[in-house]
Amino acid sequence: MGRALEPFVALTGAGVSAESGVPTFRGPGGLWQSRRPEELANPQAFARDPLLVWRFYAWRRSVVARCSPNAAHLTLADVEDHIGDFTLITQNVDGLHEAAGNRRVVELHGSLWRLRCTRCRERWEERRVPFPEMPPRCPSCGGLARPDVVWFGEGLEQGILNRAMSSAARARLMLVVGTSAVVHPAAQLPLIAKKAGAWIVEINPEETPVSIYADEVIRGPAAQVLPEWWARNRDE
Ligand code: APR
């Protein structure tokens, strides 16, 4: 590659977890009871029928609970061990980057393994599988709990978005792995990095809007091609 590796930013999407068995959003296998995620992962659906949305998340958690990090996740954990100035930004809510050993993960869209109070916004960890049958009540104020994920139509948390944008703006290398790059603002991050002069590497079996301006495009499944890319570049 012949480029500096730091600051190094990786942006991941559902494709990085595909080979672990977690269905992507815009590919096959992401449906629950013939419903698209957009129909259920939104605040109106939860207000209308909290139990239905809750059961959708119970299903997603049970799927993810059976999955383990794959070689792509493990490679990104190795990157964090080797690179002092490394930021991992993920759109995934599955927690597989942390399970692989990454310690500093910017979770743009929240986590399946946390709940949040709909009234006072307190957050807490909830790792039980199976999920409790009903949405629990907030331990502080008794309000209804919801998954601590960003739903369609909701904004990202400002502090988290700022962290992601400033990392992108100072990156010299950005690796974009397994995202269709159509959901904003996450999809803007590679463009911010590119405009600031970063070298952009895309890993994805399919073409995406990033492919047009990426400096390097690797077409293949992340669990196979990401470890190979890292082996080639690690000791440069
Ligand atoms: N390795 C790498 N990439 C893969 C693999 C694989 N094995 N399999 C599929 N992909 C790619 C697909 O080609 C596609 O570009 O992963 C991408 C998955 O795209 P999406 O399902 O749209 O996932 P993502 O980009 O993470 O979605 C963004 O949308 O629904 C919301 O909040 C949700 O975080 C999600 C956001």
C-alpha cells in the first residue's frame, strides 16, 4: 500500500458479521415473520405495539447469541493491538466486535445488549437470553424499557456521531468493511475521510457507493479477504 497506517479508522456494517451467521439488513435472511426490519425497528411501531417489537428483538438476540466472532472480527481486534491510533466505528448492534476483543468500539447504532428507559433515558445492560417475555421497567423511574438501538427515523446520539466524524476527518487510512453505505450519516464517514486525504480501502463482495472513490477495492467475503489484507499490510 505504501501509505501510513495511522490514524487508522475501520467502519463496519452488517457484512462483517455475515459469516458469523448474523443476517444482513439488505440481503436474504433478515426477515422475521415476513416483516422487513424497517417495519418494526421504528418508534411508531413500538408505540403502537411494544410487545411485537420486543419479540422481534428477542428473536434477533437469540440469533446473535448463537453466533461467534469470525476471522474478520478477530483481525480487527489484532489491528487494535498493533495500531496505537485506531478507531473502530460500527453500525452493528450485535456486540461481536467486543466479543472478538476490541475494547474501544464506537457503536453508532447502539447495542442489542443494552436497554434504555423510554421515560428517563437511563441505560443498562441486559444480557439474558432468552430475553424476558415482556419489556421490563426502568430500575430508576419505572418507565417502559426499550432496546438501546437507533431506530429508523431516529437521530444518532450527538456525542457518538461527533466522535465518529472527528475520527474520520483525521484518518490517514479508512477501511470500509461490509456496509452497503446507503444509511446516513454513517455512509458519509468514508467521504469525510476521503476529502480529508485518507486512503480508502473497501472490502465488500458487491459494489457500493464507496467503490467509486475508494483507493483500493477488495471484492470478497470479509472473513477471508480482511485477514489476507492485514497480513500484507501489518508490517509495512
Ligand atoms: N463480507 C463483506 N461484506 C459482505 C458480506 C461478507 N461476507 N456479505 C455481505 N456483505 C455486504 C453486502 O454486499 C452489503 O453491501 O454487506 C453489506 C450489508 O449491507 P446492509 O445489510 O445494508 O448493512 P449495513 O450497511 O450495515 O446497514 C446499515 O442500516 O438497517 C440499518 O441500522 C441498520 O446498521 C444498519 C444500517
